[in-house]
Amino acid sequence: MKLAVFDELFKGMSKKVEELEKYFIEDIDWQNSYFYTDSIINIKLLELVGNLVAVNPDTHILNHAQKQNCQIV
């Protein structure tokens, strides 16, 4: 993936996280939340939740999940 494309995807995900926080910050228990992903594009959400599940992960997510002792399926 070209860096420019990744940057745009990352900005889009950052905006999604900002919107979630804006509307649900008091109602979301991030530490006890689960997030299922296969792509590093979701890194902002990965950093928020307490329970990451990597599903058929790309190389970047696999490395992250292994370092964090996350579930990999």
C-alpha cells in the first residue's frame, strides 16, 4: 500500500474514532470493549480497546497482536 493511500485511510479512521468519542465517550467502556480487525488501518481503534481480536490478520496486525498477546483467529 502506498504511503499516501495509507495516510488517507488513517485520517479517515481517526475521524471515525473522534466521532465515536464525541457521541459516546461517557457511555463506552473502552477497556472492556472488543474490536475485531484484519488490517492495520484500524490502528486508532486498536489503541482504544482493551480486547483486540485479530481475524485473518495482515502482517502488521499479526505483529501487533503477537506483541500485545491478543487473540488471533
